[in-house]
Amino acid sequence: MSSFETLFGRAPEATASAPGRVNLLGEHTDYQGGFVLPTAIPQRTTVSVGRNGTQEHALHSANSHKTLRVPVGETGTDFAPYLTGCLNLSGVTEGLDVFVQGNVPSGGLSSSAALEVATLRALRTLYGLELDDVALALRGVQVEHEFVGVQCGVMDQMASSLADTTTMLLIDTRSLERRAVPFPAGAEVLVIDSGVPRRLAESGYNERRAQVEEASRLLGVKELRDVTDVSALDTLPELLKKRARHVVSENARVLAGLGADAAAFGQLMNASHASLRDDYQVSHPQVDELVTLLQAHPDIFGARMTGAGFGGAVVALVRAGQAVAAADAVLLSYGPDGRRVVP
């Protein structure tokens, strides 16, 4: 396996890592001031950095076996904007060698947020930046907006920066208040990659955000967070009504999930998937097939797509100790595209 030392001939000056995340409830609510309930996954991205004495960054991805060279202050292409966005927003004015490696799968598990948070953590160490974990997460969001072109909410970077694998993290994405919430008793989390690739900037994510912002404007509210009764949406055009209904009902599902037992929490996950499929229309036929298989398994309380959609991963709440066996049984029916991610 290659390393910073092997590639660049010296030790890095700083190394940091960050986890991916899976969201149990609260999808597509974070850019409308809503509530989300993610948890970190064991898979992480690690970034090593060191000054190279030039005015050019050398950015290497061990996963793609590719090195990109980008002049200081520029953005670059391919995976470079995730890194150069972090460098430029952090005021880096000298060339850096950057080595990236990790095992966070792409597609619904926030691999991009893990990359941004790990990079910013490494820069914080290298330059002694005064960034707490929340400010660091918000800088990652700024990278997505200004350099990647995805108008994401704050959940992914907040989860990667602040969540752990032992609890869920309830985040109020308006106030950024947060607290750890235990998983339902007697249950564990299973994550399966559907095998359907997706890319956010090309997937309709920005279109969905524009639609719910228009719905908020027509309703005369700052954000759909301020709507708690779905009947208030009846004045909207049908498409916007569907989009807004998902956000409003999803916020209610997150709050109902706090303290819910495993069976009730699973039913909320099932309802969330139906809403994402039918009202928000961000699912995919293969993802729906995988979710249906999971929901039918006797040891699974509930399952849903996770992430922005149009492919990617699914998450299930499973009877404790049965996740691996349940995944094996479901994947046998689903076929070769899927693969277990967690546990």
C-alpha cells in the first residue's frame, strides 16, 4: 500500500481522519432548518499534508491511484475541488503535498464530507487554525457550495465532525444545537451499498432544494421547519406540495423517533422511505427493491434509503446480533450489486 512517505519521500507534517456517516432519520431537511438523526460509521478517510516549497499543490488519491497538480489559489478538476476548496478557504498560500486514503464508500455515506473534515483537521493541526469542530464543519459546507457546486445542508459535515459510532446525534440544523441519543434498545444498524452509483451535482439535489425554497416563499415562512401541519401545504402547486410534505412529515418523524422502541423506530424508517420515494422522488428502482427485501426480513424492524438519493446506500434497523445474517439473506436475493458496509 502506498503512503505519503513512499510517494513524496518524507514524512507528512500533519495527518488527520474523519468518519463517514449514515442518517437514520431526517433526510433532505437540513437545508430547511430541520432535524436530523445521523451516526458515524466505522469507515474513515485519512488525509496527510506537508509543505513542498513550491507554488503548486500535489494532490494524491490512493483509492484512484491518481495525482493532480493544481497551482496555489486555483480549484482544479476531478476530486481536487474538495481539497483545494479547503486549502483556499483556510488561506493556504504555499504549495502542499496532500495524500488521501480511506474506506468510506461513495453514495449516501458522506464520503465527500469525511474528505473535507479530514482535510480541514489536518490543516488545523499544520497551521494552528482557530477552528472548533462546528466552525470546521461549516467551512466544509462552504467548500461544497463555493467549490463543488452542491448546495447541501449542514448535516453531513456536522455528523462527520461531531458524531461517533456509539450513539445517534440529534442535530437541530437551524440552531446547530445537538445531543447524543441512544439507539433503540435491542437493535443494531445495518448499512448496505445498493451498487447504484450517483453524483449529487448531477442528481437533482440542487433542483429539490430550489423547489422547497420556493414552497417556503409561497407559504410566507423562513423555512419549512416552521410548518408543523401538513394541511397548511394545501395552497401549494401539486409538485411543490409533495416536496414540502416530505420535509414537514420527515421533521415530525425525527422527533417521534426520540425515545421510540425498535419496532416504532423501524416503522418511522419505512414511512421515511415511502416519503422519499413518492413525495420527494429521490429514490431509484434498485434501491426500492433492496429496501423492500430488507423490510420483509423477520429480524429487520425497518429500512430506508439514506443520503441524497438517486442511488447509493440503504440503512436498516436490525434485531441485535442479527445484522450480518440478515444482510447475507437479503443480498442472496438482491444479487451481486449490493454489498454490506456496516456492520
